[in-house]
Amino acid sequence: MHSIEPAILKTLVDCAPEGMVVCSMAADRHWRPIFVNPAMERLTGYDAAGLIGRDLRFLQADDRDQEALNKVRTALRDRSGCHVLLRNYRRDGTLFWNDMTLVPLNAGTQQLHFASFHREGGVLSTERAAGNPRDPAMNTQTMLAYLRDDKLTGLLRRSYFEDLFKRDWGLAQRESRRLTFLLFDLDHFAQYREVFGQQGAEQSFRRVARVVGGCFRRASDLCGRFDDDQIAALTSGIDLSNAAKLAEVVLGRIRELAIHHPRAGATRYLTASAGVISLVPPQDIPVGKVMEAAARALQDAKDLGCNRVVSREWE
């Protein structure tokens, strides 16, 4: 039997198309990676430094109600292997189906390691893994919802929002129909996060998102999470004056939540600012320019003292 040089083995692992992870048990009795290959970095969006030493359960985010996780726990407890399909989330928040095979290494020795192999699964493999193509937790509609919706707020993900914006932009150009883009941002939210922590900030942002989304209920309206503390909306058929009034209504409903913010200044409650741009889309202007204009209007609202709307007609 011929031995293989370590350099060749390293090249093999680095070039492997599947994600590869080696875990050992840490002092807290949790299994944590001590090695990941480049394919695992590509699959998850995290570099090796963001994966090594972390309990890989963080890839599930808040999506912990998965039957497959019971199989993983059993395999780790029994020091055995398993093959499962998990709903995981990349660094940018997008969902992917993690087709994972778990294998114990150096079994029978005192120092046990686990190796796991990861590749992206799809809807068909999801249904096979579930053993029931009618399983409501694994159907195509649910899969699309995970890809479409932000998992914290239930609003559209930014990437999906922008795709729909481009679609509506093209239709509005052909029909000479007015569009209005609104960008909302929570005031002094970094300070709020410092006081109440990430979990408290997420809970409050979820409440705000529910209020903002409730103001854009028409079939033609779009509402999505734009950045960490921002929510964007697209509406049609209203002029700039009415769009500004609508934005004021949204800000008023956020104030009505009466979310205490000890570092918000005189108001002592969480508020938001908004930038609004309204136009009939010209043929030579890309969508991105309108988003940039709304961001500038939003910044002007912040500079004027926050808790206000700055609205502009496209020039």
C-alpha cells in the first residue's frame, strides 16, 4: 500500500467540491470545528476564522424546529454517523439546504473527532429526505418563502425586493406610470443596541417592521428589509405630496409603539426618519440612482434632527 504525501492530501482537501469540517469536543461539551476547507467557506459565506471554534448550530439562526436536528443530536451522542438535510443560513442571511453527512473519526479512542461533508441540496432532495413529498415543512412554496422573506421581519429580502423593483421599474417606464420609493431608518439605533443588546434590538426592529409593512398592503406595493436598520417600500399611483403624507403616517405609527429609548434625546422613544423620491421613470435612469437619491434624502432628514421626512421629486 502506497502512502500519500501530506502536501497531496492538503491539495485534495482544498480542491474538494464539497465542504469538509473536522470537529472536536470543546470544554463546554459542544462540538466545534478545528478545520474547514475552502468549499465550506464558499458554501456558507463565512471565512475559516468565522467558522473555526464556533458551534455550527449558529448556521441555523432561529430556525431550530427541524426534525433532522434530532438525528444529528442522536448521532453525536451515540458517536455514530448520519445523513441529514438541514435548513441553514449564509452570512448574508439567505437560506440554503445543507445536505450533510456526519462521520465519526478515530472511534474507539479516547480523543474522538467528527468529520462532516456538506453540499447544497435542492427541493427534490429535500422531499426525498423528508420521506414525504407532501410534508408542508418541505414543499416548494415553503422553500420559495424562505428564499424570498427576511427571517427576522417577514418582509422581503433586499435582493428579492430589488429584483421586483427592477421589474416594476420597466413596467412603469412602458406605461409612463409614477413610482415612489421610500426609505425608512431607525434613529439612534446603534445606541439602542448598545443598551438593550442584539436580541432586544431585533425584537424592537421586528415590531417596527410589522407596523411599516402594514402601511403598504396594496397588491402593487413592495416592502422589504433594506439594510440592518432600514426598511424600503415602493408604491405607485400617488404624487409626491401624498407620498410624503404616507411617510409621515408611518413615522407616526412607529412613535405610537412607544418603544423606550433612553438615548434618543428629548423624545425618549424610538423614532424613525424617511427619505422619499417620486418620479415617472425616464428611460435613461437606472433603479440604483433612485435608491441613492432616497438615501441622500434620508441622510438630510437625519441631519435636520431625525424623526422627520424629506421628500423630493426626481430632477
